[in-house]
Amino acid sequence: MPSNERANLPRWNGQRGFFEIWFLVVLDPGGDRAWWLRYTLFTPAPGSPGEPRATMWAAAFDCASPTRPAVALKSIHPATAFSTLSPSGVRIGDSEFAPGRCHGQVASGEHAIAWDLRFTSEGRPPVRREPRGTALLPLPTRVAHVHDDITFDGTVTVDGERYEVKGAPGLQKHLWGTRRLEELTWLYCPRFREDPDARLEAMIVRAQRKPGHPRLAPIYLRTGDAEHTFHEMPNMLFTRVTSPSRGELAFSATSATVAMKGRAWCDPRTLVGYAYRDPKGWDVLVAQSDVAQCEMELFSRPHPFAAWRPTKKLTSTVGALEFHAPEAMPGVRYIPWDGTALAREDTPDPVRETG
């Protein structure tokens, strides 16, 4: 079995207090549109409320649309609607994810999203975007970056409008675990105007908001000239990722001879939110836009005692941003845990009201 298929094999074997996720990000090459698809399984911890469930999530982003910049939906199924497909796929209701393909549909109220997509990774194995040795630690959440730098072809239909997807860049990840991360911010940019080989992925990760729990900021950058491993030690000690305002990210990194700094942002109208439930009953609130922009500047020096010199500027209109935190982001509408569509704009606090 290829290593990509092994990395996507389901980890759930019936245990309580567990979640598992397969998600895909599909970014239109022009940067105006994007789609996000998520196949999930959830079982509450013993003594926690709720029943096991399988859930389909989908979001469609269109920053050029004055009336529909973002549509986000989900459908909730009993856990019995989840089944595995050979060799390493999953089915939830009539939606499927399998090697090289995925299809499905989600509808709620007046909105509906359906997709039928194919993708290829040209046989490349899963990649690592966290420090070496992380897989050996007893972490409550695991992630496999199964398909990186892939392209999608097929169709997506949003509220009856059909879009042809051709050569859309994106990725696919597989996550599973027993406890949600309390804080996570994520930026992904697979296309840059000035360098067709440049790729960027940056994160803030903090397992718990308690004294003594570190906040890590791994940054992976590849250009046509080199691969910059700011996600590895000791370089990760000199990275910084912050969110100075709603829908914005600032980041920087330094090694002995290379440095970079930049920012990413999205139109706040394109942000949609979701409540992710931890198996023990508390929620993480996720605000997301997959039509983000990014700009950054690179610097270099011949040795650690020399002065920095600017070497390259990179800009992108193809990117995804996510903000995970215990509190809601002001101005963002969320899908409650037991809801299937974004709360109304006139609802003061939809996530907290429904729990």
C-alpha cells in the first residue's frame, strides 16, 4: 500500500472520547474562489453528553461575489452512517473520500454545496511540517499531512451554480485524537506570482492555555532556490506568528543566514465560523477564510555577523487562513455544534446560546 494510503487509514476502532478528520482545501488558481471539504467522526468521552456522530462539512468562498462571499454548511449523521472503503477511504452517508477522488453534498435551508473532484500527488509521500521527533511524543492530537502540493479537477456546485475546477492547487490532511488543541492559527499559500515554486505554511499551536504550555510557531517555506526549515529546531526558536487584527496574520523567521517577514489577510466578509466539540464537551471556535492574500520579503547574509540584505519579494492571492480559539472572533458568524448552517446575523451570540 502506498504511504499516502497508509497515512489516511482510519484510526477509530470504536473507542469513546475520540475524533477523526479528513479534510481538503481546494483553491482556484485565480484566487477569487476556494472550497473546503471535511469528513469527520466524533465520539464523546465517557460521562460527557451527546451521542457519537459522523459529520460532513463544506464551505465555498467567493471574494468577488457582492452577495455570497462565503457559504458554510454541515450535515449531521449517526455514527452508523460512517463506513470504510478499501483501500483507505471513508464514506459518510452518500459522501465519499478515497485515494485520488472525493464526492459528496451538504444542504441546509436555502443553501447547498455538492462536489465531484479528482486529485493527484504524482506519487509523492506525506510531508512533515512540524519539528522532527514530534511523532514520538504522546500528543492528544495527531496530524498526517498526507497530500501536499496537489491539484484538483472536477466540479463544485454552490446553490445550483456549477463551477468547473481545473488545476486548482490544494492539500489534504488527516487528523485524529482524544483532545482538541485550544489555540491554533494556520496559513497556507501554495502559489506566488514571482516564484512558481514557492510554497508557504505557517502556524501558531498551543495545546492548552495554561502556564507552562508553550506556544509553538513552525513555519515552512520553499522557494525556487531552497527549502527553508523554520519548522525545525533550532530555527523554530526564532519564529514569530501573531494576529494583529481580525482576519490578519503577521509572521517572521530567522536562521543564521536567511530571514523572512510577511503578512497575510482576508476580506472579513469571507470569514465563516464553526464550533468544534472536544470529546469532553467544551468547544473550540474556528474562523476561516480560504480566499486570503499574502505578501512577504526574504533577506540573506553570507555569515551570521554580516548585515542583512533583501533578496526577494513574494505576493500571493491564493491562500487559506484559520483561527482556532476558545472565544469567538468578533463579527464572524458561526455554525453551532448542533447546527447545520451559519447563525443569522441578528443572533447576538449563536454559539454560546446553543452550546
